Amino acid sequence: MYAVYIREAHPTDGWKMESNERVGVSIAQPTTQDGRNLVASQCCQALKLTMPLLVDTIDDQVNRAYSGFPDRLYLIDRAGKVAYKGGRGPFGYKPRELEQTLLLMLIDEELSKASADEPADALK
Amino acid sequence: MFHTHRIPACGLLLAAMLVPSVLAAQDATSPPGDNPSAPTVAPANDISTPAAITPPTLAAVVDQLSVANRKKFGDMLANDWKKRPEWADMLIVLLKGEGMGPGAGWFKSSEKRYDWKWIHERFDANSDGGISPEELGVKEKESNSFFARLDRDNDGVLREADFDYFGRQPSTPALMMSQYLAGLFDADSNGRITPEELGAFLKRADADKTGFITSEDMYREFTRMFADRDGGGGDMPRPNRMLSMFFKGEFGVLESGPALGESAPDFTLPTHDGGNSVTLSRSQGKPVILIFGSFT
């Protein structure tokens, strides 16, 4: 599981949100890679994140490849294919839905394993 | 540029206005603040288009239109540009001044390989529209078991509603209420509704300061909140500003990303503390979850 830290959704020099200001989050859009790394670190600390926080390039390469902005969830299967593509945030951001899809994927793997075992059983 | 032969008569004036603007836009430099790598719509998206229709091109056109003509332009795009990319769906919503929300423009539902249909086909042995723990092959549900995490409404049976995050016709009253009300109360769209937000709502709705609210109070306050949201109240920008933000990519990234079933684009990124880089393809063989977001 990786968090990909992308461009700010509500920078002070863009679509500023009062709700951010009220809790002391007041951030302009970083213009350098170091700037973005710094903001990502602040975010990590403030939210006490434990998973790796990967920082997108300052020209937003991975964000654009995945249409990640403002936020979005993906599940990629073992073969590297997209098994779940969340709707665009904020409306489409549904962690519970991702969790369910992952569980069903694991159930699918169990089913495939079970049917792969059957021929061996039949031969017995 | 468009299917000019199919523009209805009422759109001819608009088209006449457009042609010189489009030609000028193609010669002009990109509008300031524009994303220099804004996507070029491949001709395959609209087979009768000789030139590519790009966001910067349309930005220049839209800039010159009055509000009334913007609505007409939105209608024109909706009617004449059938095979359009996702960003065009969003542009049309913004031009027509339609409300924001799930289902509008590019705010589509998720795409997933495993859904209710999938599990229903495989596990609903007696076809009663519900999957019990026995049908799934697990013991009585324990907390944090597979079953419990799938059973969203916690009623002991897996049903279609447990997998419905987006239905325009939510399948149960409880699902409908939770989706609609959460959307309404979540003023900053951060997915969290605090006691303060609810308290503020009660206070606003209690216009005659009786200490309680009635359904009439709610009706009046909900009406005001909807109008406020669509007209640019609070943090929601006015329609004009929404359009310029849209073209700058501040509203959402204009690209669409990989579709369900496609290969996830590979990448290598460093961690925030400058530690070891991670390359996605090295994780092949394990399922990977990607979470895109930012602090603000």
C-alpha cells in the first residue's frame, strides 16, 4: 500500500478552503521538489501516517498518469492490472469500497486455487 | 472543428462567433497559468475532427462567451461531441451551470472488477438476493472477519446495498439517507461530519429560536443550503471562477488515468524523507493499493 503525495488540492494561492485555515493548515502550492517533500513531511507528521509516503514529481507526472487529483484510490492486482479505480474525489473517495473489492479479489483467488486443486482430487 | 454540418440553425450564430476565436486561439500562446502538458484529444475520440480539441483551445473560446452563450455552447458540445473525453463531460456541466455532486460530469462511479453481481453469482445458493455467512462458507460472523468487513450495514447478510456506493436510486432508505445527508452536511467535503457542523446546522435551521427544529425548518434550511452551494457560497467558487479553475486543472486533473483492466502505469518515486525510491513494477506478484491525495 502506497500513498502518493500529489499537488495540493486547496492551496492558499488556488482554491483556498476556510476549513483548512481554521485548523491551521495554510499551504501555498509548492513550486520545487524540495518544497513538495517538505509539505509531504508535514502532512505525514501531522496525520501520524505509518505507510510510505511517495512524493510525486513537481511536474505531477504520476498524478497525471493516474488522474489522481484531488484524491483517488486504486487497487492493482498481482499481474499489474487495475482491479479497482475509484471515482474522482472528493465524491468518489470510498476506502470501504476499496476494502471490499480487495476482499472479493482474495476470495476469487481462493476459488481459483480450489478449482485448480480439483482435477488432482478427481484423479485420486 | 465540430460537426459543422450538424449544428442546428439556432447554433449558427454561435458557430460564426466561434470560428474566428478558435483560429485565433490556435495562434495564441496558452492562457497564463495553464498546464503546459494539458492532454491533446486524439482524433480517434471524434472521428470527424481534423484538428485536436484541447482544453486550452476551448478555454480561449469560453472566455469570449457571455453566460447565456456558455450554456448554449455547453448544449452544443453535449449534442455534437458524442465520443468525448471525461474532461469534456465536466466542462459541459460547468458551462451549463449544473449542480456539482456525485454523477455530475466526471464524478462518475468507481470501476471495479469485483462487485455485487460477482459475489451474487457465485455465492447466493438459494438466489434470495442475500448471502449468509453459511453461503459464503464462513462461520458465524466474527468481528473483523471477511464477512463483517463486507457486510456494510451490519445486518448479518450480504446484499446489493452493501456494495452500492453510488446508486442514483439507492437501494434502501438507510443508504439513501446516509448518502444524501452526508453530502449535504459535509460542507468541506472531507468525508467527516463533526458535532460542530451538525450543531451549526441546527442553529441555522432554528430560525425562530424555539430550541428545536421541525421538518419545515429543515426544508427551508436545506433549500437555502442547496442554492448556496450551487451559487458559490462559502468555499464553493462562483461559476465563472470554477471554469477558469477547471482549465487550470485546479478543479481536477484533466487526464483520465488507466481504465479498469488496463496495466497500471509504472513509476519510480522517492519517499518524503528522501529514503529508498519505490518502483511500482517491482511489486508485481502482490496486490498494490495506491492512495492519491494531499494535505489540503
